[in-house]
Amino acid sequence: MMKSDISFWGVALLFVLFVLSVMIYKVIDRREMVRVLKTFGLMAGQTVLIGAGIWVAYKLDSWWANLLWLLVMVALATGWCLYTMRSQRKQLLLPVIVALTVGLIVGGGTMIVCLSGWYVIPVLGVLIASLVTSVLETLQTYQRSLMHTEAHRQYMLANGASLLESLMPSVRRALRAAVQPQLRTMAQPLLVTMPLLFVGMLLGGASPVTAVIVMILLMMAAFVSTVVAAIVALYCFKR
């Protein structure tokens, strides 16, 4: 019988410590404790759902299973974006769906072609997380910029500028906001912050050469997906 990688007694100890920490937190701040439990429950539910999807995709081990997994993640990512921006769901539904879909098809589809199924699923997970952040930053920054530059845009339009020319400063700010997280990730020295995917691949038995190649490909795909998703989101956005 194969030995389990998870220790029952270790899990039991961690569970007891977690309950004790919640009880202590409850004494100090009961309202915040409720929020902590809700957040933890949401995280656990998402993890179980995603884990089940990954298990099915690994068992099937085919391109169409990876594609189906990609579509499911697009739906989940879209739902999260709309939940985060709940006050503007109707206005942002189309830009978010189209931007995430196109960005993932471009970046994720390329990674499916580049890598085997064993690496595609975790790579797509990282790519989706990056895209969700970028799309949110793009739309939020663009909306704030439009509000703050209304008078300047009207002045430019009155003096013969085209609509695109008047919107270009806001577009530049939105694209910078989308790309900045990617640049910070790429600029961070590997010795300071070791990427979780890189460490996970090494722990999973991948060779250092393979891990390095996958990380470089992922950074390239993430940058391409971010730029494409940001442009698509801005194009689809209606003021």
C-alpha cells in the first residue's frame, strides 16, 4: 500500500491550532472573525471545485479536456471580476467576458501548443490569476481617468481632436495599470521571491531546465495576454 503524502496527525494538529486561533480572534474582534471564516470558506470551496476540475483533466489527459478546463476557468474568473465590481455588473459584463476570453485564448492557447498537458493546467491557473488582476486594474483605472479628465477631453474635442485622441491619455494610464503587475513580477529578483510555480515544478520532479523554460514561456504568455486583454476590454467598454 502506497504511503500517503499527508499525515493524519499533522492535519489534526493544524485543525486544532486553527480552531484555537479562531477562538482567540473571536474574543478580540468578533465581527472580523466572521469575515475571516467567510473568506476561508470561500477559499476552501473554490479550492475543492478547482481541484476536482484539475483531477478530471489529469485523468482524461487530452487537449479537449484542457480546453474544457480553460473555459470553466474563464467562467469562474468572469464571475469573480463581476463580483468585485458589483456596482457596475451590467456595464462591465461584455468587456470582462470578451477580454478574459480573448486573452486566455491567445496566451493559454499558445501555452497548450508549447507544453504537455502535465504542465498546462498549473500554468493556465497562474495565467488566469494574472489576467483577472490586469482586467480589473485596466477597467478601474480607465473609469477613474475618464472622470478626472472630462473637462480636458471636452476641450480637446472642441479644438478639433478626434474621439480617440481625446481618450488616448486615459488609455495609456489603463494600459500602464494593466502591465505594471507583470513588470513588478518580472523585475523581482528570483533570489528574493521564488515563484510558487517554479518551486512546485521542482518539488514535482521537473528538471531545473524545464522549470526555467516554463517560467520564461509563462512570463511571455502573461505579458501578451495582458496587453491583448487590456486592449479588448477598453475597446468593448461603453462609457
